[in-house]
Amino acid sequence: MKAAAFPWNRLGIAPTADTGAIRKAYADALRAIDPDADIAGFAELRRARDEALWLAAHGDGEGAEEEEDSYGLGDWDDDAVEAWDDSPAALHPDPLAPVDPGVMPARSEAQQRAEAAWNALVGVLYPDGAASEEAVTHAELAEGLAALDTLIARAEEADLAEHDALDSGLAELFASTWPRSAPFVEPANAAFHWLDESGHLEERWALRFLNQRLKGMRFHEKVRQADHPLHRAWVELSRPGRASWRDRLRVKRLDVHKLLTSIRERYPELEAHLDPERVASWDGGSASLGEGRTSAGRGFVGALAAVLLVFALARVAVSLMAIIVPGGDALAEADPAQIDAGVVAIFGPGKGMAAVRAADPAFAEELGLVLGQSPSEALNMVRLKALGSAEVADADALAVRIDLKAIWFAAAQRQSDEACRKVARGDLLGLRLELLYSERAREQALLRQLLEARVLGVTPRGGETRYAVPGWLAAETLRLSGLSQEALVAALADPDSPDRCKAESALVEAVRAAPGRVPVEVLKGL
């Protein structure tokens, strides 16, 4: 008899139509991996479970081992294989739908509302029909919470079967879409008492995953409160830089040890909130960040020391001082039509000087001065102001800055290594970036967003910015850059490093993939 094909080989069982056996095999396999450290393996295991349950439901569980096709789906023809549906709706069907599609009893208005709410919640957690690690927006959060409230209300009034179906369906949905599902887990736990199962033999696979994260989120909230016994240790380990002898007098070493031990044994993902250099200075450099334990190397952020020195804002301040000088009557003497043409070249059609003045009068005065004196540097002046806006920008504006830097890096990398290093240093004065037409249009749209956010009128103070990179972000940056760990460490610590361009452009792309997960200080530092 031939060896069983996927999904049975991944689950470690013979093909079967017994859904209970499939779920048990899945739970056993899940215990053997770390979902946080092996994201790809976790996704493959979930896919194996979903495919096996589908096969069991359609009578294709038995005998699948006789087939040699790469899908492991028995004697399906090509059309059947192509019709396989791995959409969110198929992976997470309405838990209140009839088990037998041939039997369609009339559904009450409450059940229909619950069905609509379920589909809405799945839509929030799978934006554009695809899995995402980005945080939900405020609008998506409101929509998701409203849908969850409807489902919880239905569970409370329904019979036991419907209640359990919603309970299990939500748990599996949230576990499969973590961390995007994080804001919805606590309300669901309050309704379904998921934490009550924690540590029990019958604890469901999804709850083994979610409950640990619930405990971590709760501990994170508590330890930041001033009355928590380990609060001072948390504050100390969150501060940037190495601990001095004075710091060691303010905080008990035993409390620091208790905090680090608790986090590493129970909630390793929380160590990403601490400063790696400070942690290393307390535990003699033996710290290894939980989130850094990836295929990029165990404790990579610890090796990185994860404290980056960024001098871009200092250079931005100096550059702006060089370009913005007292201009006397330069603006008054300038041709208004030329001024408007210069503004349109920066912000796109429909944005003349009057529109800029209406949006941000302080910035309009600076821009008009530069257009009157040095029109060739006006665009770079606005780019510098966009970089310097980090000091006052909110999360949305910070994300816009990152998108702008991605455009500039792409253009600079096509031009020369020196152009790319200048972008990395924030040394834009005199730099002529050759943007593609699509890049230029995108840059104009992003600059308009910053203009409307009224953050371009700020002149940065400059100085040194220090921030810690979470482990997952460091590992992704390492992968995208193609550099060795040592080279990446050196490049990110030195703005003038020959590898700085490659390192920072990779960091920018890693941030853009999941800006909602990135600490604000990292967004400000880039």
C-alpha cells in the first residue's frame, strides 16, 4: 500500500472519515510545534486539518492513500481540483449553517442576523479576502466589534448546539487570524469563558493558542500599572541604553530577574517591548528575545543589540537650515503663476499655493520662500519636511513617511549606491531622484496626505534617535537584506556604512508589510 499523501501524512494518520480522529491528530501535531516560531509550519498544519475535514465531509477520507496525485484528494479530476475553495468563507464557514446542505430549514431573523455578522467579521479579519498581519483600522475595529456583539447575543439566546458552534467557530477563526484578531479575543473570552479551559486536558487547540496570548496581554496591562510589584522593573527594562550603577540602585535585581523569568517562560512575545541593550546589561548579555527565535537565528535581536542610532533627523535639521534662509521680498517678487506651477509639480494637479496656504499657512510661507529663491530645491525641501514630520506625526502620517522612503529608496537604488546612501542618511539636498511616472504620482498623493495632516510645517529639532527593533521585524529585515547578521548589525548602527542603504531599505519594506505591529518609536526613527 502506498504511503498516505497530504493531508494525512502531515497529520500523521491514515485517511479517515472520522472527524474526531482528524481533530485529535491535529491537536497532537500542534503540541509538537511552536506556532509563533514556525509560522509556515503552523499554516501548513491548519491547511492539512481543513483539507482533511473537507475530505471527510465529502466521503473522500477512506482510500485516499491509493492515489499518487500531488493533491492527495483521491480520484478527483482536474476540474474538481481547480474548484478547490481555500477562501476565508470556505475555511471559516458560518458555524450556524446546516450540517447537511440538502436540508435547509427556515432560519429565524436572529439566525440571519448572526449569519450576516459572521460574514462581516470574517471580512474584517481577511481584508480583501486574504490573510493579513496588519492591525485593524479604527473603522474595521468598530465593524468587527459590532459583528461580534451580534454573534455573542445570538449565542446567549440560542440553544446549546448553536452556542457551542459559535464558541468553537470564533475560537478557531481568531486563532487562525492572530495577531489581527487580537482586539476581539478579550470580548469573546468574557462571553464564552475561554480562560476557564486553560490548562485542562480537554482544552481545545484554538484555546491553547489564544489563552496564552490572553494571559500575556493581561499581564502586559497589569505590569504597566504603578501599583504592580514588578512595575519598576518593567519601566527600567523598557528604557533605552545600558543600565548604569545608579539604575541598579533604583531597582531590585531580584525583581528584574522575576520579570525576565516570567516573561521568558510564559509570555516570550512580551520581551519585544523591552529594550534589548538594557536587558543584556542586566543579565550579562545572555538575554534572548522570544520573538527573535526564528529561522534567522535564535536570539537574533539579542545579537543585534537592537538599539539603532539614527542620525537622519539631525541631518534633516541641518539641511533645512541650509535651504531656508531669510528671503526678504523674494516671494512678493516671484511670478504667482510660477509659484503655482512649482506647487503643482510637488503636490499634483489641483494644489496651487492658495490650497497649500488653506491647508497649512506656516508651511505655505516656508514653501513660497523656497520657490521664490531656490525653486530647484523646493521638492527636496518638502521631502525633508516630510522626514522631519516624525516628531509630530500620528500613526497614519508615520505610515505615509515609510511609504515615501520606500519610493525614494527604489529610485535611488536604480541610480547609484551613493544616491541610496544619501536617502538612508536623510541627505536629500541637491539629490536628483529619477522617479518613474507611477512613483511620482504616488509621491504626490502621499505628500498631499502629509500636507492635509498639517505636519509639514514642523522644523525638526534633530539629535539622536534610539529605538529597539522587535524580533520578528529584525528577522524579516535580515531575510530581505540578504546580509549576514554581523553586516546588518554594523549597517544599522552606522548611517555611513556602505551596507546602510541595503539594510535600511530592507527594514523599510519589512515595516511596510505590517505597520500596525511596529512600535511607534521605530516608525518615528526611520
